[in-house]
Amino acid sequence: MTSARPAPTRLRILIEASRLFAIRGYHGTSTRDIAGAVGIQQPSLYKHFATKHEILAALLDEDLGPALARIRAAVAADGQVAVRLHAFVVGDIAAVLSLPYDVRGLYNDDVLQLPELAAQARSRARLHAATADLVRLGVEAGEFVAEEPEFVQGAITGLLLEVVREQGPEPAADPRTPATRVADFVLRSVLADPRRMPEVRAASATLAARIERAG
Amino acid sequence: MTSARPAPTRLRILIEASRLFAIRGYHGTSTRDIAGAVGIQQPSLYKHFATKHEILAALLDEDLGPALARIRAAVAADGQVAVRLHAFVVGDIAAVLSLPYDVRGLYNDDVLQLPELAAQARSRARLHAATADLVRLGVEAGEFVAEEPEFVQGAITGLLLEVVREQGPEPAADPRTPATRVADFVLRSVLADPRRMPEVRAASATLAARIERAG
DNA sequence: CCCGAAGGCTATCGATTGATAGCCTTCGGG
DNA sequence: CCCGAAGGCTATCAATCGATAGCCTTCGGG
């Protein structure tokens, strides 16, 4: 084993902290709140995390790391850009919805501007830049309408946050349904030729299945 | 005059508080921070607002009141639903972008769940419900694809927040350009017949002009 | 059998929080 | 001319914040 499996307490801290951050915000949640939700005393938190913001950083890292890997794979892959973008959006949103954490409190400006989380803010900027790059490929190839890639990336981000917001704290039982709804919504709007939608959806589904088999 | 014009200090408190809430969040902003940005001492704030959350409530009220009036007018109006929805989205986003306040920190869950802001949370729920109603009209009339109205409403909300986030603290010099971009994005995705887009855009523009003349 | 690390606990710290008390100046209406 | 409201100010409060010190128990490897 390269790493010891994390103590269950550490995981419970992350889960409960993420829920409290979602409801009351990072600054509105005290370390005593978190400890109380976990069922331990406040100083015991510091046996697992050196500071409060380290809890937040761990949550962001667990979300951002895989997301960056997914978007990079989508940018580097070949095939139609519309299919790659659709499959990425479905996979990304499904992954976020499947996390045991409540990510609603993680991506607010007030939290990503903390100086201690500069590394996570940079990761998020890279994620956004790579997403915009993928959109730009589609625009340049003539697959998409001539829309600013950064605006489309922002739209994807906004839709993801909105879906997460609707869902609430529990991991989704069926994450691919809302995820596909978002991907369809985005591609209906960006596709230069809307008649391609059925074909794009089908190709995205088989691409997703191929990725899942590859693990 | 039915009401005395608000003292400039009160307005400056609202402006500076909104910017700080956007950057650090409501809970992350102290009353001393706000007072310092305004250039007064912390206890002087309480000559204008009885509590900290009253500042937040005033900001939300100034945004939600007009927004509710706009969506209700759009639901009650007659004409094609696509045109009404397009014009509402353009007008709503342009209005938010024209505010002297930075609204980025106002619509986070952590703030709307405060028990002291229950009234504002209800207003926002009504705004969302009315928006979904308008979308539902379009779906039932066959103008829109068969998408869940609540999802489309959420998408509009998410896109609005994303545009506001990109823009930053200053009121927009040209609010209608990004506003129209969002409205176009949404309607391209919802319109059952995408070929109607040019016609919808044109009718929306003349409708907006008529509303502006009416004041 | 023991010993040290892991992970709980209580007690406590200094800093910061939102809010109040009370004083002083400005200024417009009677 | 004055007087009271408006709106600043200083000083201060109790509560709460994140974090540290130090003690005790559990438990797995040698």
C-alpha cells in the first residue's frame, strides 16, 4: 500500500464539514460546529487537520484533482469536439454528484480568495482554462456557433453549481440523469447544427461507456 | 416628497458592504471592515442599521423587489412566450448589472438560510416560481422543448450569477450585451424550433424598447 | 509484556466579533 | 437665538472564535 487508508474520523470530518460549509458557509461554520456534528470535542479536530482551512483545502483537492484529469483527457482525445464536450460535462457533473461531500459551499468566491487556498484557486483556473480550450476547438472547427469560449465555460460552471444546489447534501442515486440534462442543454445551445443532437448524444454515451470500461 | 432622500452615508454603507460581502462573504466580513471601507467608526454603522443582517436585508430587498415586478409583468403580458422570456432575461440581467452594488455575495445559500432573512428567502422563492411558470407556459404552448421548467429556471439563475461573477464590482457600462448573450444562450436551448431565433430576438428588442418608453 | 504512536479528552489562551452606552458637534426649523 | 434630532465619536462589554498545552486511554508490533 502506498498510503494508509484514512481513519474513519478524518472522512467523517470532511463529510460533516462540507455539509456545514454548504449551509452556513466557511466563515459561518465554527470548528466547534464541525466537531459537534462529528461527535468529538473541538480540539480533537486538530489531531487530523492542522488548521480549519486545511479541511477546506482537502475537500477542494479531492474534487479538483479528478476534474482536471478528466478535462485534460477530453482536450487531448480525438473525435468530434461536440461529443467530447458532451461526454466531459456528463462525466464531470456525475462525478461531483456522486461525491460523499456536499460541494455547494466550496466554490464561492469568498472562499477561493483566501490566501491559504491560492493553490486550489490556481487549479480551478486551470480547469476553467482547459474547458474553454475545448470549446474553442469546437468553434474553430465550425462545430459550434461563434460564441466566446469563456462564456460557454462559465455557463457550464453555472449550470453545474445550480444542479448541485438543487440536489442537496446526499450523493445522487442516479447522477447521470441530471448530468445528461445539463450536457444536452449546453450542446443544444452551442451546436451550429442542432440536428446533430441525437447523433452527439449517442456517440457521447458510447464514449462514456468506453471510458468506464477502461476505468 | 413621500420619503426623505437617503443620507449618502447609508448608500455608501450599502455599496461598500456589498463589495466586501462579495469578496469575503457575509460571515467573513466584520462590521469593522465595512465601517473602515466607508471611512467611519464601527459603532457609527448602528446609526443607520440596527443590526449587521439588516444591511444584507436592505441589499436583497433593493434587488428582489424590482425583479419580482419584472417577472410578474412578463408572466401577465400577452404575446409569444419566447419573446417574453427573452425580454425578461435581458431586462433582469441588465438591471442587476446596472446596480451600484456588487450582488455576488448576496445569493449564496449560507446567507439566504439565515433565520433573520426568511422574508427575503421567500421573495426569492416566489421569483423562481414565477420564472418557472413562464417557462411552463412556453412548454405547454409548444414553443419550447419538453424540459422541466424548474431546471430551465435554475439554468437562468446559474447563468445570471456566472455573468455577475465575471463582471466584478463595478456597474457595467454596457449591461445589455452580456444580458442578451445569456438570453440568446437560453433560448437557443429551449426553443422547439431554433429557426425562430432571429425573429424572437427582434421582437424582444422592440418589446424592451416599448417597456423602456413606458418607464 | 511493554512501549510508543494515535487519538481522544479538559482547560485555557488571546484575538476578534456584534452590539451598547454615553458624549459631543452640526445644523435646520420655530 | 436656541433646541432637539441626526450622526459622528470613544470606551467598553460579553460571547465566540481558532488554536495550544498537556493528560489519559487504546492498541498493535517487537
